[in-house]
Amino acid sequence: MKETAEQKPKRIRGYWGVENKVHYVRDVTQGEDKSRIRTTPLVQIWAIPRNLALNLYRDAGFDNMAQAQRKCQFGLKHILALFRMK
């Protein structure tokens, strides 16, 4: 099945939507591209806490992940609030 002229831009926008929503946040906010970890098991292991943090931030109502990380740097009280462990 060939792609029509109307379908191709939608597919491309869909790809960049994922790139901007997930990968960009992990690359820029969490410094994933700067990480020197290159072996497959370690990359996957470190992805778990990174994804957990992003999901907790989103669940707590943050739209800006950088702002969420900055807030959680101020202490255990903010981190426990994300886990609802006040």
C-alpha cells in the first residue's frame, strides 16, 4: 500500500511527536545522551529509574519535567510527596 501525499506528513509529525515528548525530555532534562553508559544491559537498567521519575512527575501534574526535577532537588519532602508518602 502506497502512502498518499496527505498521509506522509501525518506519519512524520507522529514520529516527531514521540521524539519531542519522550526522547527529547530524556536527552535534555536527564542528560541521557551525555551518559557514558553504552553497554546494553546497563542502558536498560538506567532507563528504569529515569522512566519512573518522568512518570511520577507527570502523575504529580507536572508539565515541565525540568521544573519537576529542580523542585525534587530541594529535598526528600518533595520526593516523598510524589510517592504520596507525606
